[in-house]
Amino acid sequence: MAFTRKRQREQQLQLYSKERFSLLLLNLEEYYFEQHTAFHVQHQGSPEERKIRGSLKICSKSVIFEPDAISQPILKIPLRDCLKIGKHGENGANKHFAKAKSLGISLIFSQVYFIKEHNIVAPYKIERGKMEYVFQLEVSGKVEDVVETLLQLHRASCLDKLGDQMAMITAILQSRLARTSFDKNRFQSVSEKLHMECKAEMVTPLVTNPGHVCITDTNLYFQPLNGYPKPVVQITLQDVRRIYKRRHGLMPLGLEVFCTEDDLCSDIYLKFYEPQDRDDLYFYIATYLEHHVAEHTAESYMLQWQRGHLSNYQYLLHLNNLADRSCNDLSQYPVFPWVISDYSSPELDLSNPATFRDLSKPVGALNPERLERLLTRYQEMPEPKFMYGSHYSSPGYVLFYLVRIAPEYMLCLQNGRFDNADRMFNSIAETWKNCLDGATDFKELIPEFYDEDASFLINSLKLDLGKRQGGQMVDDVELPAWASSPQDFLQKNKDALESSYVSEHLHEWIDLIFGYKQKGSEAIGAHNVFHPLTYEGGVDLNSIEDPDDKVAMLTQILEFGQTPKQLFVTPHPRRITPKFKSLSQASSYNASMTDSPVSPGEESFEDLTEESKTLAWNNITKLQLHEQYKIHKEAVTGIAVSCNGSSVFTTSQDSTLKMFSKESKMLQRSISFSNMALSSCLLLPGDTTVISSSWDNNVYFYSIAFGRRQDTLMGHDDAVSKICWHNDRLYSASWDSTVKVNTINLNAVSTLLVSGTKEGLVNIWDLTTATLLHQISCHSGTVCDAAFSPDSRHVLSTGVDGCLNVIDVQTGMLISSMASEEPQRCFVWDGNSVLSGSRTGELLVWDLLGAKVSERIQGHTGAVTCIWMNEQCSSIITGGEDRQVMFWKLQY
């Protein structure tokens, strides 16, 4: 569970400091500056006088005294409630006392909070009335400095305008940071080289802690100005796996660092004072990571999710991370969907679609009657209009769910109080009903509902959360009848999230929260319009000149909640569910069997199965050169192989079609149709005819049996670049149109065709209707090759720009793009891995899901220009500019 893990880390740091104190005792936007060992002097000068030893904390808006004895409450005195601050014993009746003993600090005030008495987390107790507390410092020589600091902070707290208060406190903070620097003695090694140092704040939920950031060639450090909760936080760069720029307070100042791949909880979140400092540090770490860790984008995660390599839960975690959602920022906490709508049945039926929530609609649009009322108000509202007066994710909603494990956060957010008992998170069914029917309740869920730890549903701390109107105490969360325990509830929730129904519809919810229905006319049509201030770019804080207005605006936005950063601007593709995948593969398999009957021979397996293909691709990095022949005088441009694998046909820029026998290892025929280069070749079913395309604008049919040209097709006005055949139909690409088509390929069942152009366009065509489905401009130059995945869900294209691009066929979305150092001229792929031929002559094995090159295999001395793979994916033939034809084998 994200929040539980975050809380556990903070508690571990508190154990290090051995304190009950935490930054959550401060007000929002308050800083903790320094602490001094001190004595709270009670009943001074009387026989009952006693001194309570503890720690005096000087904060920007309050003074906090933490007694060493946990039976004593922590005292918090707001500076704005102080009537007088001074040195005790410097005036009047206390003068004689001052000579005999060290001076103390006198605070005369009108209000004090008592917190965590006996270390019990509970609503704060308040005592009001004029009082005086005296604190003696263990180091008496510091009294004057502390009093001066308190007087300065008191003046800031008493200013009328919040903007002026914040400006003065910020000036005090910056002055303190300017007088200090990172302690280089904290380096892990004397050989470390300093790269940069700057001021920043470490961010945890609801609070920030100022200090100094330092990065060396091996480590990232943060040293808190106050030394709390430990002197230095250190992260080894070698352990870093992910790094994200963040919006913090709507400004581009945040940076979050993760040392894990899938954990939602980061290792450190930093907020900088200058965007340039943030960007410089990000650049340094990102440059370091380039050599160690593959970078992931929303599109690369999408590809992994579509192909079943990421669960729905994992995919949503990654999308939240990429959309600026962080468990360190409650105003941008990760958001997850309600997926179950049945909380009343005794059994949960995940095979029934009625069990699930409609994921194509936001929570506010699930109840038609409520939606009608909201739309009436929306239509009558002046600009800027919005449908919902509250958001689906906010700090209050997050802590509504988590109050049982994070009570101190709730007390911090609500000024020392819990919410009304009847408004607490009392029941799953009640909460869902209120989200459907409530006038202002549109909240979604948080990741904890789909994780392992059920502690947020149990009042294991035995908190006194109040008594409901019916008389019952607020305790554990009431579960639906179909859940036998909190753990069972979470397991069934997880099963629902990963169910077939949700897998088939999750893309619709992603469109609403992270995608194209988040803003604009699509959002209006989907009834998904929230207050303008919740959207990124909804307000420019820098344009607000009045400090008071700026503070008020920022506070409103952070408390109201924020919409995630938009990740997609076109419809999100569906997931490839097992049911569809098997049907698609079956169709592909049957089509290939019909078109290419396998004859007995050295290349045939006893069974052409998906398992054998998977085994071959899993071992594709073990490809080894078997033999090679130079049978052409110029670059090889095309390869075709007979069904039994015995005869290999190749075309070349030397204008010849060659027939080579693998059995005798001899050239059997050499045919020339014209004096122009041939660009590609293919064998017709039955292995009796070879078709070749030529730069002389023609397509030539050659009869193998009769050894002569059978026919010439003149259908183009310029060079023919590529040909395909299916069901007695020939498809040809040419440079004779305004857009020069450079390559074409059919999908497995020949219902779709993809073409790539000299101008960098990839076009996807529906052959059943002869219509263009998508035109994607995804290369900055010529498209070298393009082909469908075996399941027809994706197209891969390569270009002279060095990019390998994956396109979703359903939506036309570019969902992955990888850059190579050299253009990849040709390739074969299975949907997950790619074997490509490079301009350098190497064969490269690409892991698309891992976004990396798995293997580089030395091959040709010039560019690899064409590649062929057999049905079993176990035998490969390549041709190159070096005029070589190379035969490769997989070594299991």
C-alpha cells in the first residue's frame, strides 16, 4: 500500500530521532527552523515549582515544546496568539531571580494546544485565556538569539495580509539557508566529486522541510536545515530507477526520485525554489540514467499493457506517475476507479456485466437523475462553466479513506480535529451510494483499494473517531456481504480490476482521467467538466500580482484537488484480451496454412504451433551465421523462399533475379528482365511462379517450371518499390504518385494493408472497403519498412530517421517510439521483439516492451537491405549492400 509504505518510512526516520514530534504538528505551509533542549518551568518561585525537560521547537508560525516524558502532552503555542515575548527575569519582580539563575524565555499568550498526551493520537485539546509559560534553555547563552528570532516570527504572524506573512517568513527562511551550506563531511567517500549544490525542500504529505541538496558523481544528498528527522538523506545514483519532474503548487519546481520499478512510493521528493535548479539536477540524473536504465513513456507502458505484460493495476500506477500524481502530494494523489457497482449481493459475480460500474462515464454521470439536475445548473451557469462543484480527488478525500492509518494527517489538515462521525468512511456500500446520489460527492478511489494491505479498513490503533447519530462508535469499515474479511474484500477488488470486463473497458476510464475526454468539447460531451482551476494551466500564478490573492488562489486549488496531467489526446487503444488474441492468432494461423502448404523438407517442423514460435523468439538473440554466398553484383533487394525451403530467390539492383539451391549450394538460374534494378520478389502459392518488381515501372512474372518470363504487368508510371500477394490479388507500391510509396505489407488475414512513404507517412488501409483508416506522420524522412504484428493490433515502422515506431491499428495512435543510432532498413517481428537489419550491417534484436536493444549481431559489411524468416521463426535469410546473401540459424 502506497501510503502505508510512506508512513512506515517516516516512522523509521522518527525512530532514528527518538521523538514524538513530527512535522504534521505544524500548520500547513509552516516551517520548522530549530530546536533547543529546554525546561518548561511550572509554578515558578512557589513550593510546587517543577521543571519538565524536553525540546523547544522554533517554527515559523508556532512554538512547540515536546516533553521527554511521554505522559506529558506536547504543547503548541501559535505565535499569532502571543501577547508578549521576552526574556523572563529582565524586568520587575523577576529581576532578583534573574541574578540567581539563568534567564528564561517568557511567552504570554491567549491560546495553547495539548497534543499526544501519553502518546495517544487524538483531537487536540485547547486551553484559552491569558497565560504565561517560561522555558529555560539548557544553553543559557542562546536565550537572546532565540527571543530575537521569536519576535521576528511573531511580527510576521501578526501581519494582516496572508501574502505579507508568507513573504516575510520566506525572507527569514532564505536568509537562514543563505547562511548555511551542505556539510561536505557527510559525503560517503572522500573521493566523491561535487557536481552541484542548491537550496530545496523535501516534500512529504502536507508538509515540506527546507535544506540543501547536493549531488556528486555517485550520490544525491539532502541535508535538512533543522537536522530533522535525520542529519542527511542519501540516495546512491546507481540505485535510481526512475525520475520525474513534478508540478508543485502549480509551479514547475518538483522532482521525484524512485529506486524501484513499480512502487508508487518514491525515495525522495524535492521542491526547488528555482525551475533552473530543478532542471539542472534532473538533467544530471537523467544523463546518468541514460547509461543504466531504459526510459519509459506512457506509450511504452501502453504497449506492455496492451500485450498483457502489465496488469491493469500496474498500468494505472505508471499512468498516475507520468501524470504528476504522487503519494507525497495529497492534492495530486494517485487516482483509481470504482469498478464494482454491486455492494449488496451475498456473492460477487464477476462474470455478470451488471456487477461493474460503467467505466465510460465519470462518477458524476453514473446517476441519470442527478446528472439531469447538474446539467440544468450547468446550462444556466455563466462562463466559465463547470458541471461538478467538487473534484474526484482531493486531500480531504484521500484522508477520508486513510484516516484509520493516517490520523495525524487528518488532524493536520483539519486543525487538530477529526471529521464529524457520520461523515467518516464508515461503510463501503454507504460511500458508493453517496458517490451515486450525493449532490457534491463525485470521488473516485485510491490505489490502496487494489493493494495487499487492508489496514486502512481496520481501526487497529483504537482511535476515538466519534459516535454516530445512531449511537454506534466509528470503528472498522463495514464491508459488503460478499466480503468475508478486509483481506477478502481487497482480493475481490483486485480480481474485479483484472477481470475481463474491466480489461475490455478500462481504456474508456483512461480517456476520461488521463486522455482526450479530459478537456475541451470531448469532455463536455462526456459530462466530464470540472472547475477550471483544477486543470493544468487553468491559472497562471505568476500573473497574479497581489500576494494575498495569490495565496488564497493557491490554497483553494490545493484543497479542491487537481486534474492529472493530460497524457493522451486521441482515443486510448483497447487492451488485447486473451479471447480476442486467440481468435486473431487462429485466423492468422489458418490463413498462412491455406496459402503456404508445408512440404516435407529440412525446414519443416512436425507441428507449426504458437509454442514453437514463442520458443524461437525467446531465443532470437542466439542467432548464428550458418553460411553466406555472394551471388549478385549489386545490393540484394528481395528474398523469397520455396515452401520446402530448398530454393531461394533473390533480386538485386544489378537487375537480375537469381535462383539458388540450398541443397546443392549452387546458383541454378539468373534471369534479367531489363537493364533497371529489381526492387522485390515473391513466390506465388504452389511455388511455380516468381513475381519481381522493377525500377522500370513494371512487374514481371517468371515461370519456374518453364524457365521463362510469363507475363509483364505495366501498371505504374514510376519505379515499383514493393509487392504483396493474397487471394489472387497483387498489391504494388510505387513512386508514381504525389506521395511516393516506398513499402507495403499486408496483415495476417489480408484485410489490412500498411504503406510507408518517402515523406515519412505511414498509412493504414482497410482492404475490405478500400478506405484509408489512418495516416500517421511519424518519421522525419523515408519509411524504410512497415509491417503488422501477428495479431494485427499494431504496426511497426522504421525509417531513415533511425526511429522504430509502434502504431495502434484501432486508433492510429503512435504508442511507442525508439531511436537507434543508425537507420534500420528492414525487420521481422512478433509483436514484442524485433529483429532488424541496420545500415551498419548488424542485426539488432529489440525488446520493445523493455525499450532496449537486447543483442547486436555482426553480419554484413554494408547495410542490411532485406530479411526473410520462415513460418517456424527458426531460420532467417538476409541480403545486403555487400552483395552477400546470408543464412542464419537459431541455436537452442
